[in-house]
Amino acid sequence: MAKLECSIKGNFSDFLSALDATVMNGSMSASYEDGSSFQSNGVFCATRVYERYSYFGGNRVSLNITLFGTEEEFFLSAITAGGSQAVFFKINTVGEENFLDCVRDFVEQYQREYS
């Protein structure tokens, strides 16, 4: 499992759309599995689940993203899972880290440009 969490200032809707495009364009095997969006009293919550094939591990890896906050300031939690080939403990988590790297790179660029 690999995880990235951070607070972001920007535009919630624009960020979510651009992040979705980044994940989907980051790998030809990436797929959008499902998602959920909710808004109440100016607070937004969006959850997205993606999968992609990890050539290194020879298996599929999932990426779960949750955004929570207002339109101008929100919290991101991105967690990957899968990709391990062992039965009782995790080995070979390279696919998880690589999947998360596209999110990490996008967030760093977004924060530089939005600041």
C-alpha cells in the first residue's frame, strides 16, 4: 500500500477533473471503476476508484482517491492497493508506488501553478 495525503488550495471541481484526466492518461491500462460525489452546505466530497495493470508485478493495482472540503480548500487522500504477489506479507509494491507517482507529480505541479 502507498498513500499520499495533503491539503490543497485551489478549485475543487477543476482539480478533480484534471486529476481524473491525469490518472486515466497516465497508463493505457487505467480504468475508472466507480465513484461517488456529494455536496451539502458548501462542503464537497468525491471518491474515485481506478485500476491499472502493473507490468512489473503482472497484476492489477487499485487507486482510491477521496477529496473533501470546500470549493477553494480541500483535503486529498490517495491510497493504492494490490500488486503484491505474496500470500502472508507484502512484497513487490513497485506497481502501487508507480500508480501513486502520477498523482503525486500532478499535485506538486498543481500546487506550484496555483500558488
